[in-house]
Amino acid sequence: MEFFEVLKRRRSIRRFQDKPVPREVIEKLLEAAFLSPSSYNKRPWHFIVVDDKEKLEALSRAKLGASGLKTAPVAIVVTADERKSDVWVEDASIVAEHIHLASYDLGLGSFWVQIRNRMHDGTKSAEEYVRELLGIPENYRVLCIVGVGYPAENKPPHGDEVFEWEKVSHDEFGRGFR
């Protein structure tokens, strides 16, 4: 599929068919992640592929807005070693976006569950919750979870409303580009 078509058509999907994602397809998603750029090529990331139904159910309770993970046949937890890179957030964010774009290109749907700087409940952060659930070492920070599967919902492609040219300046802030 042509790249700009992928960008226009990819939408967040939070309801999935009860159909497993083949391991070869998951490996392709991880290949897309490995092809991500990172600062000084430090590649601080580590991925946890979760397809166990009980763990997916538990992950769906990590924070408000994660419930779509209940129907996802697979989730990719994106973590990064903060000791390896002071820009691990940026590096891991690029990785997650690569997974999203590759998911759509492979006929899958996906959605982002923000974990970093979110709360599980009144006393525990979502990151602490996920770290405990999956046995993640302290030096690995949890950025997000990408829920992936075959879509059980259809959304229209993005239209011209996404082109907010008023948010583009030329040579200095506030000087219109168009």
C-alpha cells in the first residue's frame, strides 16, 4: 500500500475480532519496530508481546482507556532502558508509531494505550501496575501498550479536517505558512 494512503486510512481500533494474529505477522510488526531510528542508534527498547488472555484482561485494567485490550488478541508493551538513553521517550514513541503503521499495512487494527505518566488507581501508577504484572526491571520504563488485532469495527479515513494549516508558521511563530 502506498505510504500516504496508510497514513490517511490508519485509525485507532479498539474492538477486535476473536481471531489470533499469526506469529509471522507479529514478527513483521517487531521487524518494523526494529527498523525505527533512535538517538545515536542506542536502541534502548525492549518489547513484551502479550497474547495470554488473562494477562490481556489484566492489562485492560492498567488505566482508564485500556479496556480495548480485553478484545485484542495481542498487545505489544513498549519499554525502554532509561540508563541507555536520556531520550528513551522519543525513541520508544517512534517505535510505537512504526508498529501502528505496520499493523495497518498488514491488515490489522491497533490502538495506543498511554502508560507513562498515567495512574492505575489513586495510589499506584499505571507504569507500576504493568511493571509488577509483567516482571519488568526498574531501569526499563513503560511508555505504552499497543493493542493489535483484526478489526471488528470500521472507521472512515481521515479527511481534509486534519490539515490544520493555521498551526504551521513560516520562519517565525505566528507567520502563516499558507
